[in-house]
Amino acid sequence: MDDVLKKALDFSNYRKTFAIQHKILKEKADSRLTYGFNGGIFKIDRTLITFVQMLEDKGRISGVVLLDVNDTPIMIADLLSFKEDIFDRYFNTTYEYYEEYEKMKKNRNVESLIK
Amino acid sequence: MSNGVVIFAHNNGDIDYASLSLIAAKLAKTHLNVPVSVITDKETFSSVDQKEFQNVFDKIIFTPPSTTNNTRNLYDGVESKKVKFLNDLRPSVWDLTPYDRTLLIDCDYLIMSNTLSNYWDNENELLISGKYNDITGDERVGYHDRYVSDTGVKLYWATTVMFTKNERTKLFFDLVEHIRNNYNDYGDLFRFSTKQYRNDISFSIAKHILDGYISADVDLPPVLSTIDKDMLHSVDNGKLTFLLTPQSNQNYVFASVTDLDVHVMNKKSILRNAKELV
């Protein structure tokens, strides 16, 4: 029984450590997806990316006003350059998040999780 | 327009705030690429390697020593000690900062990313972090980490404050000073405990008043924090490894952090890792 209990406690400790490391990874991704532009703050997410792509598809590529995270209207003079920046940052960040998360999933004990 | 970071450093006999400010300054310079100034007193300055101070800091600004009797219990893991809490000079930052746009940080706030660079050009002239973000999740976050009291207003975290020097922000810091000077009265009004003076509370109430008594959710990012019962265990090539006590006072778990700004309330554990941090 002692052995069973020890294994359960070890696993509980592992799960807690895993949850904290996952939260830290998510915080890092969130922090990198915060994008300051022309006095506004944007959160680069699927909604922003899709909306910007739609604007480009409709030919609205200059003098576009976007609402930032605080609903402040921000002038985007060159939408294509803005799009390039947010696409780059989104794909780099999510890819890095994916890589680190996959690495973390393979680690089955506390020691390797924090290495 | 000049941008820069300002840090207060006043040794209290127990904690070497001067050394903490050096660590915080070196990290801020590296990751934000802006000058950093320190506000300190002659006695604290006499305790440091003055050449290093002059090399690291853009400007060394002197104030008279703090005269507050404020104290707090500060933990270093499981051990705790009642120490002086010399935090009353913060409102003077408006007068003393050499910069047009200032990021004021606590000296236990370790800047390991360029996230705050996004806010230099932000059109809001005063930004404070509006949320405490505990590294372990929400389990350790209490109501009084989010509100100044049971019935009070939203609690801002004065760990990170960014402001543009103008007449309106002058009004804000004057109001913070007024609240500090009449802390018991404001405690009665906003129903918070006045046992210990907290800048977080003065800043929150001043912001609440100047926002027109309504909530204005334009903030700096949440402050990712470890409490003083946690310990910064080691630092290796930019990776900070912590021992965390998720349920406070219970078993420790490990966590490692890279490329994220983090508020490390266990100041002694920062000092133990000073060399590796910078």
C-alpha cells in the first residue's frame, strides 16, 4: 500500500509540475503575441489574423482603422506590412509553443520536466 | 521623447535593495534597451560598489532617507522576519524621473523579455498592471489580490507603472501622496486594512478617483509573480528555476521560467543567485 501511495503522490507531483510548466509556456506565448503598434496594443490571435486577411482580400490595404485590445481606434497606414509582422510573430510563437509543449509531453518525471 | 526605467533602492538593514536594484537594472537594460536610473539615499549608496553603480545606472538620484515606520513580514521560503518596509517615497518619482516616459519597476521585478517595450508608444499616459498573475495558477490568488478590500475597488499592482510626464500624471502622483498622507482616512472610506502602508492600494484608489470613479481597463500586462514563500532555486543561462509551494506551506514543486518577466518576492533568493542572473 505504501508503494501505491508513493506512486500516487509522485504522479500527483508530476501533474502539478506539468500544469505549472504548461501555464508558463502559455504565458510566454501570450507575452510574445502582445504587439504594440502606432500607440495601440494588439493581441495577435486568430480573430485579428482572419480580419486582417479579409481586409486584404477586399482590397482595403491602406488607411485602415483597427480597434486594439482596449477598443481604441488605431490607424494602420500600411496593412500589408502590419499583416506581415503579425503573421510572422504568430507563426513563430505558436511553432515554438508547439515544440516546447511536445518536448514537455515526452518528459514523464519532474526532473526532466524542468530541464 | 526619452524613455527610461526608474528603480527605487533604499536598504532597510535586512535586505540589500541596492544589489537588487543593480540586478533589476542590468536585466531591464539588456531586454528593453533603454537607460535605467536609480532613486536612492546617501547611506544606501555608501554601501555599494559605487563604480559599478555609476556604470550601470544612467542617473543616480538622491533623496533623503525614508522616515516611515512601516514594517512587514518577509519570508525566505519557510523562514520569516519582520522587516522595515521603506516604500513611502514612490509618489516622488514624477518629480525625480529624468525621462519623458518612465517605467517604474520594483527592484524584485526581473525583466527577462521585451514585452514592456510594446507600451513605450502607447497613447495612454498612465498604465499600471491591473492583475496579479500567480505562477502556480489561481489557487493562491485571493480576493484581496484583486480588490483593495471586501467592498473596495479593483487592486492595481504598482510593481510596474508606466507614465508620461505631464500635468495629468502629476495630478495622479500628487493624489497618491495625499492618500499616503491620509492613509487611515482612506482606509475608513475604502474599507481596507491600514496596518501596513501599500503603494498598490494608494495607486489603485488614485487611479479609481482620476478615472472618474469607474473602472478603466487599460493596463500593463499582469504581473507574473512568485510569492516570498517560494524560492528562486537556481539560474542557468537565463533559465530561472523556482521551488514553489502551490498550496502555501505545503510540498514544494519545481518550475522553470525563461524569457518571461517575473516578480520574485523572495528577495533573498534573488540575492543568492545574483551572479548567475546577470
